[in-house]
Amino acid sequence: MNSSFQFNDPSLESQWRAIILFGKNSATYKYAFAKSLLELVEKEKTRISLAELAIPFTHNIVNHLKENDKQGSSSSSTFLNACRSHIKGELTKQQLYGITEKLGFVNVVDAFQNVNGGTIPNLFYEKDYKAGKKDIVITDDLLRLKELYQYQNFNQEVEARWNLVETAWNLNINPNLLEVKYDEDKSLFFLENDFMRRIDITSVRDSLNGYQKGKCFYSFKDISVVKGCTDLCDVDHFLPHLNKEAHAKNGVNINGVWNLVLADSSINREKSAKVPEKRFLDRLHNRNEFYIESKHPLAETIINQTGKTKQERIRFLQKQYQLAYDASIQTWKPSEEYIGNF
């Protein structure tokens, strides 16, 4: 398991997020599998055959293939080629489902619950491949996960992570030139530079939420990324946007991913353009390091914006914090606060 993300936090939500955010990425099958599991569990399924699982799994892969052709690091895949043939009209859905059942789950079923060389403590499913059956049996832990507040955010978090990973594979760009940018009006992350047109990647809320464990950055209250939810969070600048020109004089982009956090809307209104107490700087550093450990364009962006080494990144945050504090003199803390675990 990822030690820093899991430190003092063995919760089911963090185990699920560790799989999605930090598991090995040699293909995007993991994300299609996760979305399919969530879809079938939502229908109260407790035993799922690979034939059943093949339907949502195939749809998820095909939908992403239509947008980004590269869905793995391997140069060739018989299964992905079959999906491409279906997109071209050369295979029917039923034919593709049969191929998916045989080829689509060869590695992902066994690998999904492994993170950094170890299996998660609470398995979400078990294999039952006896007597000619090929079933996935849902455990009580996944059913318990479904009853928790954070479950509502998982599908969007998986989709955001998938979008970030496939963007990295489909863009042939030097990592040193990579900068994911923030569109405040649309609350989107996008890529754009002198060599390429703008490419919208994914929702800012959906991308950030997992790395904050679904909690308000300041109060650690539960937050939601689901549109229309009363607990829909705000995207906040940790160091106030108000001082952007002062930071810009040092070549620093206050709109950078490194400075964006999610906050409960009422807490964010309370904070306004104030500088948080310095103790929150450690939490910002830890959250940014989670990105870097997870290996995708946000990681490269934060490294490029804040420093190549951990010590450089700490010094960067301390310098920017001091600049913001000097312009403000006073600091802020939330009126309501729960114990955090990162």
C-alpha cells in the first residue's frame, strides 16, 4: 500500500482510492474494471460472472478508445484491437462481449487489488473460478463501502484519473514542458502550449478530491463533487489569488495545480482571501506529494512548478507562504475543524 497516503488511515475509502490513485498503470483496464464494479454493485449484485462484467467493461473501454486510441503502454493488444474493430463496425457487440470475457480480464482481476507490491487489507471481491464458473464474488467490505458517504464520489474520481493517465500516454510531449492549466470559469484542467492546441482533460473537482480523501482541505468535513449535491465543494486558492502579481514577479503561477484545494463552500466563504495558518502548509505539501507519487500529468506539472526534489518543493512552498503572509500580516483558521489524517 502507499505508506504516506495510508498512514493512520486504514479506512475502506482510502483502500479504494489507493487502488485508483496509486496502483500500477500498464493499461487502463483497471479504470474500466473499477467503473464496471461500481455499476454492478449499484444494482445490488453480489455475484458477478465475467460474462456480465464484460458488458459494462467493454462499453467503458470503447467509449474511451473513441476519444484516445492509446489505452496501454504495450505496443499491441489483441483485446484492444477487437474493440477497435467493433468501433469500425467489423464486430458486433455480442462478438466483442465474447472476446472481452476471454481476453479482457486476464490480468486485471488478479492485479486490481494490489498496490505497490501488496494486497489491500480488506478485499472488495474474491474470485470463484471453480467447476467451470468464472465469477467475482462481492465481499461485505465493498457492500459496506457502498453505504459510506464518499461512495458517491468514486465514479467521477475514477473517470478523472483515467482521463489523466490516458492524456499522458496519448501526448508525445517532453515532461519538462508539461503544464496542466486551470480554467477557473469552467472548473477544468486543460493542456495548451506553443506546440499544441488546447485539450480539455477533466474536472478539477473530480481530479483533486481523491487526493484529499473527499474532505474539505481546511475543516476535514466530508465534501461532494456531485453536481446538484448540497455539499458540492468549492475550488479554492490556498494562497490568495489576490496576491497573484506579487507571486508572478518571482515567476510563480498562483493558479498552478500546487495551490488549488477543495473546500466546503461555507468554510471557503469564511476563508475568503485570507492566508491560512502556517500549519496547513504541511497538509498542502503532503497533498502535492500524493500527486507526485501517483505518476500522471498533474505530478509532472507540480514538479515543474515547485521543484525537482522534495526539499526544493518544501522551500518553494515556504517562500510563497511568506510572501503571502507579508502582504496579509494575519492568518485564518476554520471555525469548525475535525482531525485530519494527511
